[in-house]
Amino acid sequence: MTFFESIKTVFHKYATFEGRATRPEFWWFALFSALVAAALGALNITTTTSGVDGASFFWGNSSDMVGAIGTSTTLYLGTSLASLWSIGVLLPSLAVTIRRLRDAGRDWTNIFWILLPIAGLVVLIVFLSEPTKTEPIAVPPTPAVTA
């Protein structure tokens, strides 16, 4: 599966939690999502105005340490756009992750490893990197309801 095919597939199955996702499908989409978030995050705009604010320079306020050469203001447009992107791809990312875990022979509940700081992320990456398992996942039987 190519880079663009995987992106197309993930967005086509954006809310499909059944089925399987191959390693290329998952990792190409993860790369695409990270690249878009990084590109959007880089759009922060910094403006510098010249002039000396005498009071802040004399008293040495830490918020205006640039007072001698001008003041600097950052507009966090890129960070806002990257945050919106992350919210927008949350559902497709969850869906492809759960399908990838199923393809690796793991249960969907393994996604909760992400809640454990650092070590949980490492465990989840290892699970997501496992090769495809061809045997079906053992699903516990549901208890029969008798009336």
C-alpha cells in the first residue's frame, strides 16, 4: 500500500472499527498526520516592534527582556491550526489504530496502554509494529440469556 492509498483508505473508513489495517496503512497515515501537524505548528507568526520601553528595561521585567531592541509578540495561529487538525483526525486515528491492533492479533482494549506514561507508549508501539496474524482473534463467548 502506498502513502496516498493509505491516507485515502483511512479517511474512507474514518469511523469503521471492524476489520483490519495493515502495517503500511497505519504507519503511512501516522506519518501523514504527524507531518501535517508539524507543518501547521510551524505557522506561528512572530512580530517584532522597535523601540525601548524605558520602565521595563530599567526594572528588568522578565516578560520584556527584549525591551532594549524591541518587543516581540507571537501569534499562535499555527498551534491553533495544529490543535484543530489533531481533533479532526482523532476518530480516524482511533479507528485505524484499533483495526491495526486487531490485524496484529491483539484485542482493541490494548489501546488503553497509551494512558500509562512513557512505558505505555512503548508497549503500544511494539504491538502496532507486530506482523499480521492470520488466525482469528479469540473472542470470549457471550453468555446465553434464558428467560
